[in-house]
Amino acid sequence: MVTATASKPWLVQKYGGTSLGKLLDTICTSIIPQYAGANNLIVVCSAFSGTLKASGTTSLLLQCIAYAELGIEAQKRLMDIIDLIKDTHLNLLEAFASSPARVSACGQIFEDTASSIKKECEGLKRFLIAAQIVGELSPRSKDRVISIGEKLASMIVAACLTSTGTLARPLFLDDIVSSAFGSSIHDQVAALERLGPKFYHVLSDQICGRIRECGNSIPIVTGFFGIMPDSLLQTVGRGYSDLCAAMCAVAVGADELQIWKEVDGIFTADPRKVPSARLLSTVTDEEATELTYYGSEVIHPLTMDQIRDAGIPLRLKNVFKPLGHGTIIYPSTISPGPTSPASSLSEDSNNSSPRMTPPLSSFMLKNGYHGAEQERRKPTAVTVKDDILLINVVCNRNTKSQGFLTQVFDRLERNKIPADLVATSERHVSLAVQAPSDASALLRLKEELERFGQVGISPNMSIVTVVGHKMRNMVGVSNEILSSLASEKISIYLISQGASKINISLVVGADDALAAMNAIHSEVLKIPTLREQENRFIPGPWLY
């Protein structure tokens, strides 16, 4: 039994759906119990997933929504998917129930959980059959459907932990928004617009109270938090469970937030594309955010905002190598955040949870960060974002140049196409954008832009981004990047640097992206290729 006491530090762990799907037994019998003894532990679960995100529970639930909106003719396909979701989760539960790890006489736990899974899935069927009659679902109704995935995951993880002797309890947060801001959609929208990022601080206070209700049990928290007025997927995106974990960490004043994935941490480049890529012991929160924006699946930016304000370090860990150090992300600047409600979780309100001390300067220096500003003398990492379109617009002479950019970005906003990079002159703008899934949106955008300018669209492009903390202060780094690409005869179509102190981004042809990343990794980050490393150890012939 784990007791939440003031003498233990708080630790929040978030497990992705793929990790839970592959290594449920390891997570519940080894990793979580290992940390539970010395920490007040909170576990946040994503919905179970398979090897591919498209086959995961959340993706299947999105298919359910699509079939519900198609009407009665799609009812059989809808029922088949819900049955697939139900059977997948029951099979996971049954597999763990038959493992030797569970304590004897725990069969009732699994029976009750299986019954709850069936009840949730039957309720989902009734809800979506009713929606099929109407032929559409509101954003709030879609959120209700998506929340099922995390509910099922938290129930299974709680049952598995309890059956092994580690007392745990599922904690559902699907009503947390209405608890904090009332059931009125108008009030919720007004609060989100008024508070901005502080909206999530209020939710953290609500989460604190829910955690208190779990008593001595480990809260197994749903990564889905709250039925939002404009859909959680629209407001936050698929990384909402990372944000939920960050809010839990803020709620209890955690010493550390851990996000468990299937990789060792953050690398200098994608190791699948750059074999010589090295694991980074630490990066700053700004670097992690930039890497996420430009193609690396690191951490959701809103997650970084929450832990930065609270001064909580985040560590990425590998479920396949639980003893590994991983990559730790320290907040590089700690701003005064909301008062942590952690003390209310303890019987002694004078003893708040101990906070992890800031990183030693020697540790940061060892990893290439110099001085109080943590400046780097060479870049930290290079990443690539694929499936990019380059849009060039030349303003017509009869269009006023002072309103040119306003009109361009107004058209982008109308068609919901965000720009990743922008380069401008008085009458010319180049934009790198993610290719939209809806081809008609791109055609509409082109037609609208042609009303006041000549438009050219170049497909099959990639953004290569070089990231390094305070990199703008590195003398000569731009020259090194351009020279490394020139040596590989790689053409550059757009360059962006001034807007950010920590990244330089370039647009190249998609066919050149891999060569560009390898060239920068070797020549600018100064990390030898595998061939160069091997050649260092080739013996003789030696002359004596």
C-alpha cells in the first residue's frame, strides 16, 4: 500500500498508449512498483494503441464519430469498431489476469473491471446510435466519445496494479472543465478566452482535489481531461495527455514529471535517419519546444508552458530501458507560477512537497551549456519536417504593399492553413506550410491569393531546422550550415532565423532532406559519421 505523505516527494509518470499496449505487464509489475515505494506517485494513461497510431483506440474512436455522422447506413460498421475496441481491451485484461504476477484471490478485480469495460462500450453504442439518427455530433459530444479510450486504459492499469499488491484507483477527469467553470458552454468559452494558459492552472486546482479523494491509492488518471467547449482535440491536439500530466505535476508540486516512451530520450537527430545520432542528457525547455514544432515528436508546447511556470523538470524515459537516465528538460527560466496546492494533500499543511533543486552549473556546463544564460557554442540538434509546400506570392502593382501581408495571412486563416516559416520583402512573400489533408483548401487558397498577386506553389519540400539555445549569438554558425549544404550541392529555397534565438530553419527539396540533415549533423554539430568513427580505429600499417 502506498501512502501519500509529506515525507515523500511527488512524482508524476505519463505512459503513452503504445507503451501500455506493448508492455502492460512490465509497467504494472516492475516500473510503477519500483517508484511507488519512495514517492507519492501519480500515473497518467493515454488510450491503448498498437504499433501504428492509426490502429490505436483514439483513432478507432474517431472512426466511430465519422460513421455516426454518416447516418443509419453506417451502423454495422460502427458496431463492429466498438466491438473491436471492447474485445481488444478485454483481451489485454485477460492476458494480465492469467500472468503469474497477480496475487491469488484477485479474480474479482478482473471480473469487475471486465464488467465495467463492457458497460462503457454498450453505453457508447447507445450514444452513437442516437447520434446517427440526428446525423451529426457536437464538439462536446465528440469529446465524450474520445474520453472512452483513456477511461478503459485507466481501469485496466488500476486493476492490474491492484492485483499485484500495489493499491491503485482509476481517476476520470472528463468532467473537470464543468467542475471548474460550470456547465454553461458560454461561461467555459469566456473563461478560456479570458485566462489563456492560466485556464489550465485552474484545472490543476480541480485535479488536486480529485487526487486527494484517492487517499492511499495511486491515482491512475485519464489523459483525457474535460469536455471542452470547442473539442479538446481542436483546442489542444493529440498531445493532450502530456498536458494533463503536466497539470497533475503542477497540482501537487511534483519534484519531477516523467514521460515514458519507446525511445531513450531526445537525440541530436532522428537515429533512424542519422545512424551517428547521440542521446542528449539534457536540453532546455525552449529547445524541446522548437524540436516539437519542427518535426520531432518530443513534448506538446502547452506542456512545456505549464512546467516552465511551475519550475518542474521533465524527464523522458524508455519503457524498454527503465534503468536508463533518459533526457531531462530543466526549465531554463523559472517565472513565478501559481501557488501549488500540494500542501493540502498532506495532513501537515506546513510541509509542502520538496522541490527538485535546479541543475548544477557543472552539469549544464558538461553538456555544453555555458554561463547563467546557458549559451551554447554549437547547435544541439537538427530535425526535419516533411510534407511541406512552398508558396511564393508576388504582389500586383495595383495592390497596396502596406496591406499585402495582411491579405495573405487573412487568406491563410480563412482556409485554416498555418504557416511554419515566412520570408518577406515589400512586395514578395514566401511561405512554408504543411500540406493540407484537404486538397480543396489549397486550391481555394491559391485562387484567393491570385486576386492580388502572382502565386507559385512548389510541392515536395522539407524544413530542416537546426536548434541550439541562444544560437543566434554563435558567430559563424549560419556560414557553417550554408557551407555544409553547399558542399553537398543542396539548393536552399527559404531561410528563417531572426524570429527565434534558438533555431535556424531552411527549406530544401524533400529528396535532399536526408542528405542535408546528415551534412549538418556531421559538419555543424561536429559529430563524426559512423564511417569516420570506424576509420579512427583502423590499424596500421605503422612505421617504427
